[in-house]
Amino acid sequence: MQTGERSVIVVGGVWISRTIELPALRRGLHLVTAEIVGAMPEIAGLSAGLLHAQILHTSAALTLNENADPSVGIDLATWLDEIAPEDAAYWTHTLEGPDDMPAHAKAALLGASVSVPIAAGLPQLGTWQGCAESLRVLAQLTTANQATIGTTGIR
């Protein structure tokens, strides 16, 4: 820490956990930031916290990426399709259709969860960031409760 920054010591905390059902969408990248944040109205009352979201599916992923220019999502989907193409001769897991194993590979690359800091009642995302994907998401919110013991100036 730099001189003048403060450290807050707290006792206890609050955890809120909620499963969010997102609408079924066609394959691709889909912005779901508003749905996740909207399902956690407690965010608006927080001065500080952490929102953790995890997709509850093995062939889907959550990622933070560009949310202003749709061509970013199109380019990312195209790139992922080249890395993990359907009907590739090397796939052995084909029981669930030609798109299932590529979806597992893409999910492994992108990951199943994101964590976003909360400050002043808002998710602290970059100017053009948004959370993309679909299906079921488990969102957990944690924050220190009001039992603050004290603050310390760090020198």
C-alpha cells in the first residue's frame, strides 16, 4: 500500500447466493451482464464487494470482453470455431452431436467463471467490458457487513 491509503478491518460479512436462469440462446457469444446484475439488486446498496459468477454447464463459458462493438464477438466466435471446429476427424466424443465437443473445448479455453469488484453500488467493469454467455449462472455476492472495528492509515 502507498502512504495515505487506508485499510479497513471488518468482522463477519454477508454472502448472497442465487442461481439465475438465463434464456436459451443460439450458439455464440451473448452479453448477459444486465441479466446477472439485475438478478442481484443488492449490488446497488454496496459500497464495496465482490460479485462472482459461474456458469453451471460444462459446454458453456463466461468471459469478460468487449460489449460496445458487436464485431468483437463475431471475430471471437469465428476464431473459436477455427480452433475447435465441428466434425473434426480427431473428436472422439460425438454422442451428443457434432457441436458438443467443440463447445467443451471452447469452454475449457474461456473458463467457467468471472469475478467482478463492486464499488459505490456498481460493478467495476472497464469502459467497454461486458459478461458474455448463456444458460444457468450461479452468482454470489460478498461484502463486509457494518461491523467495522477500525481503520488504519498505512505508512
